[in-house]
Amino acid sequence: MSLSEYIDYPRWPQLAEESLRIDVRLPEKVKVGEKELTYSKKFRGIVISGMGGSGIAGDIVRDTLQDMIDIPIIVNKDLHLPSYVNDDYLVVAISYSGNTAETIRCYESCIEKGIPVITISTGGKLRELAERNGTPHITIPKATAPRYGLPCLLYSCLRAVGKALSIEDKVLSLAENSINYMRKALDDYPTRFKALADKLANKFTMIYTPSPIASLGVRFKNDMNENAKQPVAVCIIPESEHNDLAIHIREIENLEILVVDAPSIRNTEHGVHVTALMKVLEELGRRFHKIELEGDSRLSEIVYGVTGLGMLTIDIARIVGVDPVKIEAIDRVKKYVTSRS
Ligand code: PA5
């Protein structure tokens, strides 16, 4: 398959750069009805609220920034915000379409409770509400479907969170650098990833991912589910060493195992766990494929991995004979929910 057949992947670096350039003006305060939303304060935490291909941007932002800041980044993939979230938090409501019921509901509860909120979408109801209420909104470029627009969702979200936390320069430089690794993954794809397509097609895959880059495992699962229509279990190291590892004393049919390794993990405590896991799999006679990431930061590594593994799921979709873009079952459930709410 030529690069142009990988849907939006060949233009990911361009989408990433474009989205990183979108600035957002954060007002001091916005008055909506009786409520005053204050954006100029030291927040107690950041909540990134979104579903599926949009929510995953929140996971990646959390993995990227959590160890650089002294407040929690909470990723909310639900209808409601956690009850402890109040006006001391900043919420980023992110939805590619702007029409996802759960994300709109979270935006509305921010307005009801006076919680400062930034929205990110290509348009839709979320943008309409933000314009009506005067809350900050970022309009991102379009792609073929939400998951293929990951660079738009991720880089705009990173920039917005960087700005809200006054670490914009640091975030910009990390983000710019990571785009080089997105390019590298596009170049490396034929030699580093593609050969796995035949091996994973029509199989159940378990992906073992160290916790600091857990978002990569989640994104791979989502891409496999939506693009290739295949099941995946995400096993986060070290937690997986306390449960799912136990199954490997049995030979399980049609199971493939991936283990993710990354430069930022090697020579750390997490690295010890990854090595221990691989050693035990070997001792038990279980074959696994090692995914060696490249990158000079956690963000670069994740971006390298989501690009290469994402393209892989497109190849798998073609091998198993499904349309990677169509997600009929998801569309049906959205229609059902919308008609009843
Ligand atoms: O990738 C997809 O198409 C889905 O996972 C969507 O992202 C998900 O259904 C949420 O929709 P949206 O991203 O428009 O909020």
C-alpha cells in the first residue's frame, strides 16, 4: 500500500503543526447568567473531558505533562464530571464533532456550576454553546473521522493546557519536537511496523504498556477496535504483573502479545518491570512482539507509537476485509442515545 492509502496519516505532521499554531485567548472572567467563570487563577486540577478519539487526547496530555506539574490532570470519559470538581478546576471539553452527548453534558454542568471551561471541536453544538456563552473555544482542522484528527485534538489541547498553566513555552518546544518523531514513524512504518499486520490479523491482541505511556496502549486498542474491528486487551505494567500475566501459563489460541519498550523507560524502575515481564513470558515459552519506540521525550515516544501502530491497524483492516473508516455499531448507539435524550 502506498502512503497515500493511509487515510489522513500522511498529513498528520501538517495537521499537528497547524493545530499547534492555534492560540486561545483566555479571558480573566466570563459571566454566564448568574455565574462567573474565572480563568485567571491557580487551578487545583485540570479535567480533560471527551470520549473515544477525542478523549484519548486527554490521556496523552496527562502522560505528557503529569510529571512536570504539581496539580492532577484528570481524564473524564463519562457523562458527568466527578463530584469533587468545582470552580477551582479548569475543564477542557474536547469533541472532534462537537456533538457528542457526554461531552456536551459535561460542558453544560461546567456552566451550571460556574467551572471555567475551554472547548475544542471542529464545530457542532459545543462551538455553538461556547459562542453563545462567550467561553473560550478552539476550532480545529477537519480530518476524515475523529480518530484520524488526533494531531488536531492533541496539539490544540496541549497548547491550551500549557497556556492555562503558564508553561506554554515548555509545552510548545516539547510538542514541536514530537512532530519530528511523527514524521520518523511515517518513514519507519514499512520497516518497523508493517510486518506485524499479517501476524495480528484475525487475532486477539494483548498489548503490555508501561504506565507512564499507558495512553499508547489505550490508543492502540481504540484504533484496532474502530479501524480493524478486532478485540484488544490493554495491560498496563506494573498492574498487569498482578493479574493478566497469570493467564500465560496456558497456551491460548489466536492470541498475540505486544510488549512496548521506550527509551524513557529503560534504566528506570519501570524498565525493571518491563524486563521482568519479558523474561517471564520467555520462560513460559510465550512468543511476543517487542515494540521499540523512538523519541526524546514521553510525548515523542507516544506520538511515534500512535502513528506507527495506528497505520498498522489500517493495514489489518484491509487484510481482514473491513472498512477502517466506517463504525456502524458506534453510529447506531449514538443515534439511539440522541433520540432518547
Ligand atoms: O474515533 C471515533 O470516531 C470515535 O471514537 C469518536 O471520537 C467518539 O465517538 C466521540 O466523538 P467525538 O470525537 O466527535 O466527540
